[in-house]
Amino acid sequence: MNFRTLGKTGLKVSEIGFGSWAIGGPSEAVGTAWGWGEVPERDAIAAVQRARELGVNFFDTADVYGDGHSEEMLGKALGAGWKGVYVASKVGNVVRDGQEAKDWSREHITRSCEASLRRLRKDVIDLYQLHNPQIEDIQKGDWPETLERLREQGKIRWYGVSVFVPEEALAVLERGAGHVIQLAYNALRLEMEEEVLPRAQQQNVGIIARVPLYYGILAGKFLPNTRFGADDHRSHTLPPETMRELVPRADRLKPLAGASSLAQWALRFVLANPAIATVIPGARNPRQAEQNCEAAEAPALPSEQVEAVRRFWRSDAYLRSLRTGL
């Protein structure tokens, strides 16, 4: 496993991290699925522990993943061995009066942080992130003061913001608050390369890349007519019309992968960008954790392949138009 510095935090994090959304199991808010379906607890814990054995030292989660179940799984799997292991969690999503909402108040963030610490069985959260705030909240909210207070109290070490679109990331950079940005970046979604990633490098803001396999599309295992179960968020985040557009485009990238699996090639593509500190694919069992980590053992992606992907993206009006939450 190779390691990179996570911006101004100074943390040396594994290039391949562990995205813990999937191990949270089923979850819903106001009747809408926001989980990945059932994951046996034994598999979830084994996936985390196998990733740790292979050198992964960065685990990303959130208080809403499985309504706290993801954090609980990390606590069970790593509770006796957090030394040398970093965890990032997120806060802000709530359901009130039958509606999904965001809460960035000091009271909510503080209570949620304390609850996450209990579930994680940890004394301090290494990285605490706002979970996809709107641009106005990034620009005008008092979240930096709240998170600085949690640092002073020793409950968190560093903080950042998870974002959906480039404009939100730029707002974080313009405000100059926070140490890390988490964003979507993969071989079919390059919009963050245009302004965000170069500027983050200049400001020494750490970048966490999520959705590197585009919810499995860049694993090469779906057909255009693949459908997902009702308890899987992809039943609405990857509707039929989106699958019909994206799966054929992912197939067009397969020749670049050659003898490598498309999934491992896609992870190597993300890591080819020096602005990325760590990439956080999910894993629901030990074998998936092993497959993710194998990408770290492969040689760096040739520059001509990276440029081929960029040319492909620039020439495709559909891909350039994507600015959805991811």
C-alpha cells in the first residue's frame, strides 16, 4: 500500500481508502431508499478487517449510513485497534416533520459528533465533514466556528466539507475554511478537474475522491437494462435512462484497461491525479476489499491513457453536462 499526505492535515493516508456507506445496510428517509441493501454483519466486519490487513488506514463513513449502523460496524471491527487508523465521518442530514432536511446548528453538530464517537468506540474523530451542504450554507454558515470549537474540545482533529458540484467546492476554497474536500471523481465524471482540483492543490486542501466506480458502472458488471432492488439507492440514483447512457460509455473505456479489470483500472485512473490524496471505494465483503487494494499494487496508469479519458470526456456532450448529486 502506498500513502499520500491529506493536504494541510498532514495525515499519511492510504491511497486506497474504505468507503463505508455500503456496510451500513438498508436505510431510508421519508420512504426513499438510501442504502445498498442487506449486508450480513459478519461480511461487513470481515471486509473492514481485511482492508486493514492489506494496509488501508483511512475509513470514511457518515452518521446517516444505515442510520448509524455503518459507524457501529467500524467500531466493532476496529474498536480495539484504532491506533494508526483514521476515520472520517459526516454530519448534517436529518428527517424532520416527515421531510428530509439539513441541520448545521451548533447543537445538532455537537450532539451528532458525540453520538458518532460512541458508535465508533473512539475518543476523537480524525476528520469531521459537513455532509453535502448547499452553497449558501458553505458561504454564510457559522460551521467553521462550530467545528473549531469541537477541535478545541478534543472531539475532532480536522474538518472539511463533502460536496456535490464544482461550485460548492469552489465556495469552500473561496471561504478558506476547512482542511479537506470530499468530492465525486471518476473516469466518467471529470468536471472537478477544470478548476477545483488545481486550486485545491494550490491551497493545500486535501481531496478525498468518492464514487470512483460510479456505483458499480465502472466495475464493468452492468448491462444497460440492469435494475436494482427497492432497498438499493441505485434504484433511483441510477434510473433506467441513466443506465442506458452510462453503461455503453463505460464499455468504451474497457479497451484502455486491457488485461486489468475495469474496476482496478478505474481506481488507478483516479489515483493518476496528484491532487487526490485517497480514493474510497466501498466493499461489502473481504474479496471486494482485496480487489480494491490490488489497484494499489499495480503500476501507475500511463499518461497517454489518462489523456485518452480526458479527450473522451471533452468530446462527449452528455458527460460534460452531468452536474447531478453524486
